[in-house]
Amino acid sequence: MIPLSVLDLSPIVAGSQARDSLLNSLDLARHVERWGYRRYWLAEHHGMPGIASAATSVVMGYVAAGTFTIRVGAGGIMLPNHSPLVIAEQFGTLESLYPDRVDLALGRAPGTDPVTARALRRNLTTSVEQFPDDVRELLAYFQAPKPGQGIQAVPGVGLSVPVWMLGSSLFGAQLAAQLGLPYAFASHFAPAQLLEALALYRERFQPSEYLARPYFMPAISVFAADTTEQARLLASSWQQAFVNLYAGRPSKLPPPVPDYLAGLSPLEQHMLKDVLQYTAVGTADEVGAQIRKFIELTSADELIIACQCYDHQARLRCYEIVSGLL
């Protein structure tokens, strides 16, 4: 089995507050560290009632301070929301505090709706074409200073913070290949271009000072439990969250509903089948077979697991079951 990692959206479940979610995230990180997972990534989303990791670098510091060996990262930072210098300083600070444990994955999406994106950026003039230049600028801040360099990230300059490209389309794959960076794909909710992006990344990869060969880590959602029925019930919370989101009413993560799929319209069922195509549900044997099939499909170097459960103990149990595959 290839290395396994964790993608945490720090879910705010119905009836709870963000504090509960952040405490649960640290508890999960401590457990998966003991269970042998390689890295623990948090995602930047804004204005989402069900996600507590908006201040991603702050939450990373909290998790890193409460763990010992697991790598802690952003999966990812939505760079158009920030200046490259600010992110270099933030992650330079994290790397200074927690040496050789910090990852930085970069995305170009806003991580929110257009109105909230405007509130984040104050304007929406930042173009897609500027993103590659911003990534290069950020990478330069982590290098040794050049003679006469006027701007430095302190902390940050000269530090080896691994930078990943995060994507759900061909754009990120092409940039990751061009810059010679490791590439993570958000196939747990945006599977459409997974295989095409993967092929493009591997075909066009250029070795760099960061990486000699392509390194690919796709994401998959997993809902594992002691029975198939329990696992299907757990998955219904994530399914409800997507139906609510696509209907324009984002919500806290709802409690599970028995036979939820049966009550949906054909259009809603088709949408879920499409966006949640790469989701493993079932017992240890069942999810093990589904995960191995996904690895064979992608020839992944590493796999990052997302499990958005309403009940925290059920989420722990899910990751514990998957850890048995390591």
C-alpha cells in the first residue's frame, strides 16, 4: 500500500460551533499520527457554514503544536486571495516553529462564492494569468537571497518549505509539470478531469530542484464502518451537504439520514453520482477493494483521504479502519 494522508475540512456539524470542530481536528490529527498517516492537510474555504478552516495557517499552527511527527499542510492555500509575500512569511513562520513538518499546496480558485471573494480580495482584478507568476514569486521567497534583493520573506528566506500544486482541472496539472512540483488533485469532489490531468502532468513533467520525477496524490472520500449499512448512513451527511450546496443553501454538516439517496430526485442522484464518483463506502474489506481499484486507476504515489462524518467518533473509526490498509 502506498502512503496515506488526511484531508480535513474541519467540519462544523449541525448543533455545534467552530470551536468544537477545531478541537476535533486536533484530536483527529493526534489519532492519525499514531496510526501511521504521512500528512494532515487543512483546506482554505470562506463563508461556508460547515467548514472551520478558513484561517488555514492559523489552524495548521494549532494542529502542529499538538502533534509531534506528522506533516501538517494546507491543501490548499488559495493564492489569489493573498499576496505571495504574506503566504511566504506565514509558512516561513510555521516552518521555523515546526521544522521539516510543513507542506504548502497552492490553488487558484477563490474557495468561496464571488461575493465573498470580493470581500476577501477587495476587488476581483486578479486574473488567472497572474497565478503562475504569483507561484514563481512565492517559490523565490523561500530561496537563498540574491545580491541586492530588496524584498525578503522573514521568516521564509532560505527555508525548504515543500510547495505542491493543487488542482481540479488541466491548468494546475500543466503548471505543476512546468515548475517540477508535486501535484495533488481534488478528485473527491471534482473528478471530471482526473485522468486527463494526470496524463498531462506526467507527460509534461520537467525535473526541477524540487522534484526529480512526477509525484501525484489524488484525493478520495472514504466512509468506512464496521457494517456496510453504517458506512452508507455516514456517507449521507456528505451527500446532503452537496445537495444543499448545489441548491444554493450551504449548511453545517447535517446528521445522517437512512436511505437518503432514495428520496432524491433523479437530477440530484445524477449530480451526486457525478461529483462523488470517487468515494469508497463500506466495511474494511469493501473500502480496501475500492481504494486499491482507485490506486490502480491512477498509479498514485500517495493517497489523501477525506472523511466528512457528522459524528466525530465515527470519523475516527473510519480513519482507523483505513489505517489497517497501510
